[in-house]
Amino acid sequence: MTGLWVLVATLVAAVAAGALLRVRNGRVRAAKPARDLPAPVTDVLDPASAVTLVQISTTFCAPCRHAKAVLAPLAERTDGLHHVELDVTNSPEVAQSLSVLRTPTTIALTPDGRELLRVGGVPKGPELLDALRPHLTTRTS
């Protein structure tokens, strides 16, 4: 009988953890406090775009491919938005300096490197665009 209760408790915990992860995946969050960006990130910032979406990925990350499939077309059809994928497989110090704990993580940055927002997991295109809209109207040249 004890084994049955252990099984039920394990199943309940697994379902609760799965539900929590599903709710948090792709959610747009406020920016982290200002910090110095590592060189690989500053090198990919587009000064002609109001916002650069820096997607932090790793080589064997399946959700990273899905994130790219959402972000690349979004950037192509939105004025002032630029997307770049940064593979940190061989440079984990970049992810560490950005406080990235999972891939994919997408960070929206201004041309001067100020963080606007970040998304952990595969972003939801419409929600991300709504959150970025105020920053895209003030396009920088």
C-alpha cells in the first residue's frame, strides 16, 4: 500500500512540475539589471535597428530551432527588429555573464546594449511583438 502512495505522490509532483514549466515557457519577462555585455554580444548588435533579439542557443538544443523559426520571420517582417542567434556551446562564460540558465533564451537589446526584456524558452511571436512595439516605434538610425 505504501508503494501505491509513493507512486501517486510522484505522479502528482510530476504533473505539477510539468504544468509550472509549461506556464513559464515563452513568457516575456522584465529586463535584468544593467551589466556589461560580453564582446560576442556587443559584436552582433545592429546599430541600424531599434531592437536586436539575441537568441542564446546551444548546438544540440531542439527548442532553439523552434525559437529561431519564430524569431527569424518575425524580424524579417518587422521594421526596426533584427534577430541574431548566438551559439554558446563552446563559450559558456557568455551565458554565465548574461545570467542565462536555459536555452533558448532571447534577450532584446537596444543598439547601445541596454536590455529591454528577455524570454526563456520558445517565444510566442505575438506576445513578444506586443512587448517590443513601444521600442520599435522609436527607431534609431
